[in-house]
Amino acid sequence: MNKLNIYIALGSNYFNRLECLKLGLNFLAQNSQIKIKKLSSIYFNKPIGLHEENALEFANAACLIETYLAPIALLHYCQFIEVAAGRKLKQNNLILSRPIDLDLLIIEEIPSLQILNKKNSETIILQIPHPKAFERDFVIFPLAEIINKTWKHPINGQSIEELKQNFLKFSGQKPLYPQLKLELP
């Protein structure tokens, strides 16, 4: 497998969110096939779609990694990290708080990718770019800190700055601001 540069979104809204983000980064860094190259600031946002009362705000960040892992192997490793950190899968189709959430967003060398479930070819296991990432300010803003400013979305051709501005324009929300800086492990 050739070396890939992959952007990953990180999120946590569980107990000590900053420690959970650090734990996720440390798990990534412990894999000899992964090198963390860049890390955004942390942004906070209200939980969306959670079915729990008094859920904490999410702490969100993004990182750029360099890896020799195939995208599906990296996805499985990220899912392993989530479970190892204590993430519980949906219960009764309800979305729950999570210690760490890792989503593959963009692969520089593979602009568009779709991997289907072998047993059910209508179920998408991995889609690049992440299909909902650019509808979420808590993904766009951290990503904009670390991605090359000349990057263009492979489907709609928009730059990261255009995606940020379009999100703000159509959502009516105020921009998120960086709150804290994480250190590379």
C-alpha cells in the first residue's frame, strides 16, 4: 500500500472531553503505520441528535495523518479505538454520548471513495469525502485550520473557505471559534 494523507475528525462529549481527545490521538500515534502530521485547535459545540438529557457539549478537532494502512483498515482501527475508549454502540437506534468519535473525512490521494458491505451491497461502510462532514461547522472549522487552502471538494469543487462561508450563510449560525490547542502526541 502506498502512503496516504488522511484527515480525521475527532469528537468527544464524555466526562473529561480533552483527556478523551488526547486518548484517541495517543491510540492513533501508537500505531506504527500512522504518523500524526497536523492537529487543529479544539472547538466546542452543542450536541446534535443525542438522546440523553444533560449531555455535555462536544469538544471537536481534526488531524492530518500519514499512513500506509488501507482506508478500510484505518476505519476498522478507528472503530477499535472508539470501543477501547468506552464508546457504546447505538441502543434501540438512539445516538448516545461518546468518549471518542473518529471519522475519516478526506484522503488526499483518493479524492472520492465508496466501500460497500460485502453482505449487503446497498450498505456503505466508508465514503470519502465523508458525506455529512461539510454540513457540520464542528468539522469544517477545525479542518480549515489544517487543510491546504488550495484543496477543493471533489464533488462540488468548492474550497474549504467557500464551504465555511456557505455553511454560515445558509445555516444562519455564528462561526465557531477555536478554544484550546492540543499538542501532538
